[in-house]
Amino acid sequence: MQKVHIYSVPFSSFGRVAQLVCEEKQIPYSMGTTVAGHEVPFKGEQHLAWHPYGKMPVLLSGDKVLCESSSIIRYLDNQFPGPKLQPQDPWLAAKLDERVLLLANYINHALIRDYMLELVFPKGPEGTPRLDVIEMNKPAALDALALVEKWLSEEGGYLFGSEFSLADAMALPSLYYATQLKTPFALVSEDCAVYQYVMRMKATHPSCAKVLVPKQG
């Protein structure tokens, strides 16, 4: 089976989305910003040729280049053998795609970009988090988690249907990071549905146990 490369830093939530799909389907892959023995600078000329907005991840598959995580994971599932992570029915496939895009464009944004990145890469005086920004964005992060909990209750333990799908792959890295936040910035408790979902996925899916860890690389 042809090996693919995920151009991404190891801690990127979206990079880990692509990694989860590779692990779940047992696709051989490598991951990092070194490609064919050469470092490809973030937002450098080559990166911008792959992704016009300089985002991660980018998938390199032979001579093919693909950006945007939702497109990447759909391609990986369609192109490679292993468990199918999308339904065959056109309507159900479209509804799954709808959920994947909601997770990528809104839920990840509320949890990661608007909330957690202020803690990881603070922009306040002398490198401190801007507490006003965190408090302002916290309600949207909690609303995003409430929507995920609603889906979990409707779907019976997964985020789409009765088994692991692209929706779970898209959601889990962001949700895992949410479970790692400590007081006073915590968004979930150990008895909430999101926390229990993440822990169950780590316990039952080797792909999740490998990818959903504090640090990689």
C-alpha cells in the first residue's frame, strides 16, 4: 500500500484528524514538516503552493497534493482499503459530510481557535493569556460542546450512526484537547458525556489511543 505524508505539526488538531483516519484504516503514513528529506517552512513558498492560505494539514500522496482536512479524510476513506468511515447511501453520506463540516468550521473554531489557542499561544502583556478574550469566547465553546452532547445522545454513542465515522475522526482531536483543560479554564467535567465519549474511544479504538495523547513527535 502506498505511503502518504501528512504535512502538519504534531499538535495540530486538524493534522491529528488526518492521522486518526490513517490509523483507523491502517494506511501507512508519515507526518511532519520535513518532506523527502527537506524542511518545508510553515507558510513558505512551497507550503503556500500547496495551500493558498497556509493552513495545515496538507496531504501528499504520490504526486497528488490535497489540502483541507475534510477533503483529505474523505479521499483517504475512498481511496484506501480498510473499514469504511462513510455510508454508501448518497443522502446519509451527504448528512455525514454536513456534520463533518459543522465540526470543522464551527465547533473546532469555537473550541480551538477562539478559546484554547489563547491559552497555548497567549497574546496578552508579557505572554499572558487575555482573560477577557477567554471569558468572552467561553459561552460559544460551551455551546459547541452542548451540540456535540446532543448528537451523542441522538446517535447512541458515536457522532454519526452506530460506528466510528469521519465525524468522530473530525471531532475527537478537538474534544480531547478540551478534556485536558484544567480549572479555571476547564470546559468539561469527568462525568459529562463528551469526556466519557473521548475516554471510551481511547479505550476501544487503538487509533484513538495512539493519536489522542498530550504530545507527539
